[in-house]
Amino acid sequence: MLEVEGLTKRYGAIRAVDGISFTVSKGETFGILGPNGAGKTTTLEMIEGLRSPDAGRITLLGLDAVRQRRRVQERIGVQLQSQTLWPELTVEETLGLFRSLFRKRVAVEELMEGFQLADKRRSQVKNLSGGQKQRLSVATALVNDPDVVFLDEPTTGLDPQARHGFWDLIRDMRGVGKTLIVTTHYMEEAEALCDRVAIMDEGRIIAMDTPRQLVRELAFDSTVECSFQGAVKSKLLQALPAVRDVRSEDGAHLLFTTDVSATLAALMGLNDENGQRVQSVQVRTATLEDVFISLTGRRLRD
């Protein structure tokens, strides 16, 4: 469905997107995961035809997405990261307006039912909740029954309950055969939704695979996050049993371990042997967050 080769976008001396390549198969949910400023939105905008690349090739639905932009845009759906809807229009009017822009059209009633907006059909956009506005925003991307749907940070700003409800809508779209390309900086979102993930940082793809395989390739399977009442040397933590790496930031220490029990037992022992006192401890199985930390040395949200 999509093939990107050597895609590049420069702004002066800055390479916002630096020669990236990837493919997306039919029916796949493909995630582009990375912190703010990684180049995710710029990548999507070039594929969607909203921004011109400086180099590289984009083949979307068998078409050259740069030279045949209009033909491509008839067959894709786009939900922008910051999409402004007309506040005075109703839900029904908003969908009708977007629907009128395409030759191929989905019934407004079908969209309102599918996105749980039928009871809000006569409500003005300004009176909708954040979750309802977000559902309406995605519904506008489906008015032309697109083959490929682009969702740019679709759950940013939503509370956890609304976010999980939105995940169900994305799963429903995948269930009817839509090819989805989603950008996010929420690692749990990528793990929950995506068949494959490309992790971006500073304009480059630094890892790409299924979420499970990316985690499996780590040299550890668990993370112990701890803090101390006083200062503690990283060398001391690095020497703990089964610890493969240590990252320290803002008074917190991340211990990447292959044996949680052995690491925790030794960590508690620091109270007696070295006069250190553990103030807090959290344990989790390795996640995409840990993949990003191991590759870049910092958290995904930074």
C-alpha cells in the first residue's frame, strides 16, 4: 500500500526527516513512534501531499504520491494533528461538508452511528466534549471510504478513559480492512494498536519491527526504577546482580535486569552494606519505552 524510499526534508541546516525508508502492507496498522520533534508529522505530511519532500520517493496505492498527488488524495483519509473544525456547525453539517469534497462518499448517518455521534447530530462542535470532537475529527477522515487512513497523534489531549475508547474505534477500522498509519508518542498506544512500529528520533528511523520483537531484542526483560534518599553512584548500581545497564536522570535510576528477584534482593541490601536507603521502587516488564531508552539514553517523553 505504501513504499517510502530515502525520504528527506530539510529546513536550513536541520534535517527534519533524514533519508528514511519503510513499507506498509494492506490491512496493516503501522505506527510511527517517537518524541515531539522526531519528524513524525513531517513524514506524514509529505506522504499525504501536504508538504513537498526534498529527496526520496513515495509510492502510495501504486501511484507516485508527489506527481499524482490529487489522485492519491481522493483515496486516502487524513486526520491532522491540529485539525480545526468549525465551532458553529453541527456534527451532521460538519460531516456533510467534508463529504461534499469527494466523488466517493460514505453516508453521513453511517459515520455518525459508527463513531457514536448519532445522538449529537444537531449539537454544535463547540459544545462537544474532547473525546467527541476527536471522534468527529477521525470521522471526517473517512467520508470518502479511503483505502489508507492517516492518524497523526490521534489521542493527544484525551483523558485515559477517552483514549482507551478511541483505541476501540481504531481497532474497528482495522477490523473492516482499513490500512492505518498512526503517529504517537505514547508507547502503550503503539503496543496496543500497531502490527509494526518504526521508532523515530531526530529525523531517522532507529528501529523497526513488531512491538513484541523490538522488546525481545533487548538484552534485558525487566526494568527496576528506584530512587534513594541521598546520592548513589551508578557504578554501585551497575554492579548489582543481573543488571545489564543503568540510566540515571532527575534523581531516578533505571536498572535494566535479566533477573528481577536477584537485582531487588541486592538492591535492598544496599541499606545495610553502604548506608544507602532506597526511597522508592517500581518494577515493570520491558516495554517500547525501554527500547527507546536503550537506543537513545533518554525517555520517549523527553
